[in-house]
Amino acid sequence: MIRGIHYKLKKFYLKKRYKSGILLFKNKFFSDKRGIFIKLFSENELIKYFKGKICQTNFVKTKKIGTFRGFHYQVGQYAEQKLITCIKGKIEVVIIDCNKKSKDYLKKYKFLLSQKNNHFLIVPKNFANGYLVLQKNSEVIYFSNKNYNPRYERIINPYDPKLKIKWGIKKLILSKKDRLSKFL
């Protein structure tokens, strides 16, 4: 509050709730001649959706179109819930149900996140997520309610034939870790 001026940001808007537990939100922001202000997380507004405290916040900048990051998730006591948003550029997020007891095991969900649409996702525990970069120099922020522990990490190869994903590009740019990950 500055001399009687108070800027009130609008609350997050829940666009869609999937029965799997995936949540798609539209973020509201404040804009004026100086630029924009975006609230990325609010415990008060998201407490009923994002369980636990934020243990880790990650920022990723990807230079090249066609780069794929993921499919990663953690199991056991490190199974994590994530909040993912794209603050610059455009990405296609793919989320996979990795709960072997689920009737939707290996079901895929695709979402477009971009600076323009200002959407964010909450990804439930036991779901792998990864994303394909669609614009150069894309920037992503994601929050996790568990710390990273490599002993509990699982990785799914993005070319796994069981997933039947059509990427829309000839060859993905992958990290060595993702390229060498095993098929299911």
C-alpha cells in the first residue's frame, strides 16, 4: 500500500479438474506501464490443492526448440506433487499416470503452457511429467513438495513404445540421462 493505493491481484482460476487429480489453473496478473506482476504461488489460495510445503523451486531455461525434459518422478516417501508454469516461451507438457494400481496406468495428458496463456498445472504424486520446448529460450518454473532424492527417482524414456506418443518433430534433443533411460 502506497499512500492509499492498493493493488489487489485476482485469485487463481481453476480451469479444469481432471479425475486423475491433475489441475489446470489460469493465473491472473497485474499490469501497468512499468510491466507486469504475477503471483506464482499463494499458500492461502492453493492450500486445498497443493499439499505440504514447498521444499524445492526450480528454474529452467531451454535454448533450443525440440528439447525434451523429463519424464521424471519420485516414488515412496519422496513421491512428489509439482506445480509447473511457463513464464517465457511455449512448452507442451505431457503427464503420465505411473500408479500401477490405477485403472488409468500409463494414461497420458497433454497441455500447452506459455507466457501468453498464463496457465499452470498441479501434477499429483505418482505421475511422471516432461515437456517439449516449442519456442527457443523458453523458461519454466516448478515447485515441488519434496526434495530431490536420486535413489527414489524414476525416469521413463520418451520414445517408449508403450506410451505411443507422437512428438510432431523428427528427433528430440535429450539429456544423456533421458536418452539412456530404460523402456517400461
